[in-house]
Amino acid sequence: MRALVATERGGFAVDLETEEIEPADVAIAEDVPAVDLPRLVAAAVAGSTVVAVVDARPPMLVSHDAGITWRESGRGLPAGYAVAIDETNPDTVVYASRNRLHLSTDGGRFWHTLATELPRIRHLQMEA
């Protein structure tokens, strides 16, 4: 599985298992799902799972019922810029801080920071 990352210096594909990075043509639609939350920075939807990056501490809210109820997530993560959810496995979430990607495989409870440092991240999406 890869994350396609749009940065201020072009696009990159990051393998989430090996953490290898390569330049890529990334054409990412920067549309934000309709999420009615204050201080919303970015959001992603996969089925009934919604992950929202907010300008607050902690920087993320997660809903498993299409936005009816929310729980806080991402304690200890830096401020966020983008988020993506794996369409086939909504427990896999990639969160983008300014220059780094953070991966959760359990719906946002625990996070692993990838070693790869990128130019300023603007948007990202998952690719199988």
C-alpha cells in the first residue's frame, strides 16, 4: 500500500510498509468531504468511517458512524495538514503533519511515524 503525497515541491509515492519514497505524478483532488466541525483542516471518508484533522489538541477526531458521534485521537501528534483512509480497510489511516507521515493500522488509536521527511505536505491519498 502506498500514500500519494502532494507537496510544495511536487508529488511523491511513499510505500507504507518499506517506507521507500519515489517521485510520482500525483493528481489529487483537493476536495474536502462535507464535515460540519469547527476548525476543520482536512477530512477523509471511507464508508461510515470519517477522520477529521482539526486545529486543536488533540489534532484529530474519528467517527465510525458517519459523523454522528466523534472520539478524539492523535494525542502526541503534531498539528495536521492532511489525512487519508484506506478504502478497503478503514482501520488504516495516514495522517500528515508538516513534513512527516504518521500511520495507524487500528483506526487511529496508536501511531507510527515514518522516517521519511518530505517537503511541506499539502494533500494525500491512499493507493492500494
